[in-house]
Amino acid sequence: MRTVPADRSPQREDALAGLKYGLLLGCAVLALVLPPAGHRQSAAAAISPPFPSSAVLTRAAPEALQAPRLADLRGKEASEAVRRVADWATDSGDNQGLHFVVLDKRNAKVFLFRPDGTLRAATPVLLGSAPGDLTVDGVGGKPIHAVLPEERTTPAGRFVAQPGRNTTPEDVVWVDYAAAVSMHRVRATDPRERRLERLASPSVEDNRISYGCINMPVAFFEQELWPVFQAARGIVYVLPEVLPLQQVFAGLYDPVARHAASLR
């Protein structure tokens, strides 16, 4: 019969056997639960971000602010009011991608711009003999001989102009059809009016002679204005001579000042 040493009692043997069994069972469970080392690496790579972690903290640079778009007068002399309205029309897109005209009544001059705000041509013009920026109600329906001297104004404002014919009949560009205001070739039908001489004169004071229409040199009308308006509409900005500019063009702004303010 084998004897059990004094320091290894049956109870101690049972405890050691249970501990060994527990360790073996734990290793078996881990072997089943944990994937192989190579698989663990590929899984970790699968959930890694597709870009360096530093890129996550990098903020995208803001888009560059668009510089103001200004009209190009191509070296032509023009009043500050003409520049302001032409710049605004170009920058804001108020001209709707169409050719546009700026009429400076105070200086009796027309500026014709391409849709992108580049000046195409400019010319002196004859205007309504009466100063003022408003249209008299009903004046467009009167026979020309019945239009009173104080009613012969060239109205200020923004107009959608279109080609047409008057009662003569001749080609015209209607500015305000209801008021019978158009842009057309100068007509020297009455020698006493000296319209051709008035157009050729460097003075502005003698350019007020019409019933409200905008008379321009024949060459300018036929070579510059009519080619761009004969088959399409355009925008005409008639600058005021009495009313404030901002009152006539409520949306008017300075593109350069607005751009500078956006950078602050």
C-alpha cells in the first residue's frame, strides 16, 4: 500500500487537480474565441480610416471670395454715375446677361455695353427738351403736336428695351413703349431745329430738343445699336437728372466696397 506524504493531503491533491483542469479549459476557450494573429491584423486594418489620422483634424480651406466684376469703359471718359450703374449692373447681373445701355442725361451721352460689361461704343445724343425724370400720365397716347413743352421729358429708370417700328415707319429701339419713348436715328426734318449741328456741338446745353425720344447719329444707330437690338431685348438704364440715383435704382451698390466689407 502506497502512503501519501504528510504535506500532500487528499484535499490538496484535489485542489491542484481542479486548478489544472481550469487552466486547460480556459486555454481551450481562448483558442476558440480569439482568431489567428494574421487575421487580427487584417481586421484591424479593415477598420482603420482610409486616410491618415492627422487629416481628420485638418479643416478644408475656405473658398476664395470672388473679386468684384466691374464694367470696362476701355478708356472712355464717363461720369461717376455712369461708372456706378455700369459696375453694379455688371457685378450683380442685373442686366440679365443682355447688352445694356447707360444713358447719362446730364451729359447727353449714351454708353452701349456688351453683356460682360465691356464697352462696345459711346455717342452724344439728343434728349427731351424738358428737364425731369418722370413721365406725364397719358403722354404716350397723344399726337406729337399735342405734347406740351413741359411734358417732353426723357424718363429715368431701368427699362427692358426691344426692337420695333414707329409710325413713320422706321426701325427703333423702344425704351418705354407706353410713353412712346425710343432710341432712333436723328431726323433732320425741320432745319430750324438744327439737330445735326446740335449733335456735333461739344456743348451739352443744346442737346435738349426732342419730345422725349433719344436721337443718335445715324452711323451709331445702324452700326452699333441696331445690330445688337434688332433680334433681342436689352436693358436700358436712364440716369436721373433731378432725383437721387439711389432712389431710381433701389438695388444699387458699390461692388468694390461690398467686396472689401466681406473680407473683414
